[in-house]
Amino acid sequence: MVAEVSAQGATGEVPQVFRKARRSLGQAWRRVRCENPVVSRYGFNLVSTLRYRQNPPALSAPAQDVVRTLRRDGVIVADSRALLGPDAALLDRVQDRVRALKAEHATVIEERRAALARDGVGARSKDYLVELLGTRPEVDPRDPLVQFALQEQVLGIAEAYFETRVRLHDVNVWQNLATDAPASKSQKWHRDLLEDTKILKAFLYVDDVPAGAGPLRYVKGTNTPQGRKIKLPSQWDGIGFRVEDELIDATFEEPVMVEALGRAGDVAWADTLGLHRGGHAKTVDRLVVMYTFCSPACCRPKSLVPAQGVSRADLPRVSLRR
Ligand SMILES: O=C(O)CCC(=O)C(=O)O
């Protein structure tokens, strides 16, 4: 009996030791590559940094304001029409594209809504979130969703924030289904995994985002070098490390908490290495286009693939899967 138990323990423990060692090595490597901005900028991203310095983006006044606020707070909601300036009609094309996608996936959306009401949120998946471009989004430079991210002021904000050339790392259309299920996964407070020195997301609001649509919430300043030092106890849920609400409430005053309420056409920008949560829609679905910008040397898994008939050379500013 005793021998049986220890034998089981031995076979079960060896892979676990391996897994632990591999995870620790992976974390150490990420820390070297992603945590230190100097190593990232002048080592792994040197060429992109030099290209950025040789040819920095010419930012408009509204775009400069976004960058300034992002550097200080890590979050800002801005009107995309002001950012796009003469290209403001692009926003209408984005909205038309999203509405077409929504109509195309209407049945799936309603099936997912029924399953969420019946089964709640599973242990390892975001059942409250429908990604209208799927898990492997196909990218086409003629697609308005892609054109928005690569528009000079939009991409320019990301580059100025990183102070290096960046790439569009992810794009999807998120429909967060309204639910009365308790918060789970990224609806709970967390920082994104350390897979780059900064991780900049832009959530373009297709519809208004009132409080009932579960706007992003963010603790201002937790993106700065000082703010990144704030470490709170957290639990791993299979996707990320989550911090309990009570701990956040006890640590931070209300004025440093931002709730990214907005109107259709606004963009919520956030460095998601800062403390945040979002997408817990309770009374009305939230419909946004989600963009992630990263540096070329980031360690974040890639999901984008070129659309049919599009070559990789057509997408030099997009991070594509091998
Ligand atoms: O859905 C949101 O507002 C936030 C999502 C999130 O936490 C993330 O993308 O890291």
C-alpha cells in the first residue's frame, strides 16, 4: 500500500518538477527580455528603436495628449474622430464592417448567450466573450479594421508610447455578453502577463459603453516603473493572476480608479501591464474592436495570419504567426 502510494507520487512528481523548472526558466528569460526597458530597447529592439528615432511619427495635438496621459496614467479614453482627423470616415467603415460581422455570427452569438445563461462561465475559458474574428484572425490590409490600427496617428500613438517601432500584435471584435454570473478571468483585477516591456491595447467602441456594459477599469499610474513595483497577492486561474476586489479597494483610493465609460467612436487606450479589469457586462452587451500593440521582440503568443491572397510582405507592421 505504502509502496503503491509512493510510486504514484514519484511518477506524478517528476513531470511536475520538470514543469516547474521549465516555468521558472521561462519566467527568468522573460524578465531579462521583457522587464528591463533598457535591455529591450537597446538589445532586442535595437533596430526598431533606431528606425523610430530616425523617423518619429508626426503626432497631432490630440494624439500627443493621448501619449502624455498614457505615460502618466496608463489609461485614457479619447475620441477617435479627433485622432483620425481627415481620415474620420474610416470610423464609419469600421462600424459597417463590425455590424456585418455581427449579423453573420448572429446565431452563434445567441447560442453562446443561451449556454452562458444555462452553464455559467467554465473554469478555463472566457464564455462571456464572443470573438467575431475567431481565434486565428485573418488580416487583410484592405480591411477597415486593420486600416484603423495602421492609420498614422493610431500607430503613431503606440510607437510614441513605446519609443520604438511597434507592430499590431492582435485584433479582434469582442462582443462581451451581458450576464449576471459573477466576475471571472479578465473581469477580475489583474496585470497582463509580462510578455513585453509595455502592452498597449486600444478598445475602439462600436456602440456606447455605459456602466452596464462592463467598461474597462484601471488603477491609474500602475503602468509606470514605480507603479509596476506594486505587487499584490493574487491567484492563478489558468489564464492569469487575479487580485481580489477587496484588496484593490483597501490599497487604492477611488480617485486613482478610472472607469472607461465612452460613446461609440471613442477609443479606450490602456497599458495592460497596469492593474485593470473589464468586460463584465451586466445589463447590455459591450461591442468593441480590440487592438494589441507590442514591440517586435515581445514574447506574447501570436495569433494573426494573412488572409487568403495576402502575402506577409503586404503586412510589414503586423505580427504574424510563423
Ligand atoms: O475587457 C476588458 O475591458 C479588459 C480585458 C483585459 O483585461 C485584457 O485585455 O487584458
